[in-house]
Amino acid sequence: MKLSLPPFLQELINNPRHHVILFMVGASIFFIGLGLVLVAGQFMPEGEMAEWVALLGLVVLAVGALVASVFYIVLLLSRLWKVFSRD
């Protein structure tokens, strides 16, 4: 019994190299946000500007974490699909 997927999911699963690149982009965005938070906490004088930089860093960090985690899950599901759909 061969499992079948809708065409858009099949296209999503068949391109793992693209997903690895997008995962790495998300991880890079995450680390940029982490760097902003560290800069605001360690190297900037206390004040309103440091708080804004830290807030910006947290937003960037959250976006990067979301992108990286979504594409990590897509990679995991892609590998699981390939294992379970073998004949």
C-alpha cells in the first residue's frame, strides 16, 4: 500500500536542501537577536536605549527561533515520510 500526499505537501517534502538552508537562516537570525540582547546587557550603559535594543533583540530572537523550529520540524517530517513511504 503506497501512501499518497496532496501535491503541495509532496513538493514540500521533496526539497530537503532548501529546508536546511532556511533552517540555517532562522538559526542565524536567532543568534543575531541573541547578540543584540547580549550587547544591550553587557556593553551599553543602562538606560532607555539599552532597553530598546534588548527588546529589538528579543523580537529578532523570537522570529529566528520560530523560523528555525518550523523548518526543523519540516525536515523531521520529511525524513519520517521517506522512511515510512518506502516500498
